[in-house]
Amino acid sequence: MPAPMAAAADSRGRSSVDGGEIRWEDETKFDDARKWAATAWYNDQYNLKKIKIAPDAWNTITDLEWKDETRKDVTWVAQWRGRSGADAIVMNKAFLDGGKKYGSKSWRRKAAAHEMGHALGLDHKANGTLMSKSIGYLPSNARPTATDRNAYHRLWD
Ligand SMILES: [Zn+2]
């Protein structure tokens, strides 16, 4: 965030979903945030079960790779990349490492859950939603709001 492309509509085509699921591979050091993003978007309590979000396995193909970069030359805190090759969620250590501007569990969870929303095909939404364009406007509980969940259901149900 902000997205690398101009705002577009929610889109199955611009997502990491393949065969009704996102199988991810873990190369990030931010394990808590990675786990949070999966459970925030794949759980019974909020009726978000349409798209399975699970680790890669011996018999699955990786849809999404979690990884870290240290980029001081950019403004994005984390970024979903779905443009070519294997999709990725990149966590920017220049912002998310301990002692950095967003270097706490709460900020990391917000950033990771937001990017998982992009991996699910969601575009930016109004301030106050999990898909807010700016990290400062994301909900403090780092969960999809009703607006985010409705967009998910419109796209995938
Ligand atoms: Zn974004």
C-alpha cells in the first residue's frame, strides 16, 4: 500500500486465488503477522470460509509467497505483487522491523491482513476499512470490517 497500479474494481483476475484457495509459502520473518492475515480472512466466526488460506503442501502448488525486503527508497510498508510469476506479499523491514515506524505486532498485523485482502482480489476501500489505502486508517483490530466482508462475498460467493 499504496497499490502499484491505479485503483480498479475488485477482481478475481487480480488475485492470488487458484482453485478456490490460496496456498502460501513462508519466507517472512514476521510469523505472527503472516498467521494473523490467514486467520483474519479464513474463519468461521465472520463467515469467511469460501477461499481456503493454507500453507503449501507436498501436493499443492504455491499461489503466494510471503517474503521480506528492506526498502528505504519506497513509501510502501507492505505490498502484494500479482503482476507476473508467483504472487507475493512483501513485508518492508525498513518500516516493520523492531524500532521502525510500524515495528510493532499491531501494525504488522494490519499491514499483513490488508495485503491478504489484495491477494483475495479486493481493491482499496474507504478509510476505516481494512482495505483503506493508507495504513493509518486501518481498523485497530486488524480484521475485515463489514464493508470488506461484503466485498469478499460479492466477489466470491
Ligand atoms: Zn493496498
